[in-house]
Amino acid sequence: MAEDIEGYRFDVPEGDYEIELGFADPTGNYEKIAYMLNNNQTSTDNSSSFSVKLNDNIIEERFTPASVNGNKFAIRKKYLTTVKDGAILLTFSPIKGKTILNSIKIRKI
């Protein structure tokens, strides 16, 4: 898991791409997940919140991974982009806590 990241740049040929980002915020409130040890305790929710841009376009604003899909521990989100200048640029701006990212998958379509 990468924390406190500012961004990534991927030099790629021009064309259409699918970008898949994976997020899991270990600081979120996951008290009801069955496989979490000692899940009888109530944890303090220190969830991270941040914004994400893909090639200067906001794709997630005030994104809080721990609150998506009923507090599932890990989620994946897909985005489409067209590259005309030879690069895919992802930038992250923290709002609360740290920016986080667990995985990146880039696929030319």
C-alpha cells in the first residue's frame, strides 16, 4: 500500500485506456467485518479522504474508500481515458488523513 502519494506518471502510446485503481483504508471503521480479529471492539474511524485526478480531470472528489459499498475493506474502481500526449497522469490531493492507493492496473482498449 502506498500512503501520502502525490501522483504517478505513466508514459504510454496514444490511445484509449482503462485505469483500475484499488483502495483499502486500514484506518477505517471495519468493526462488522467477519474476518477482522477482535471485532467486538468499536474502532475509532480515522478514515482517509482525498481527491483523485486523471489527466487533470477530477475522477474522485472527497473520496473516502472506507465508506464505499457499505464499508467493504477493499474496493476497485475503473475509469476510462484517452491519451493524446503520451502520458497518463494520476494526482492525489489529501483532504483528511493520508492519500492511499493499493493497486494500479492500466489496460489499452
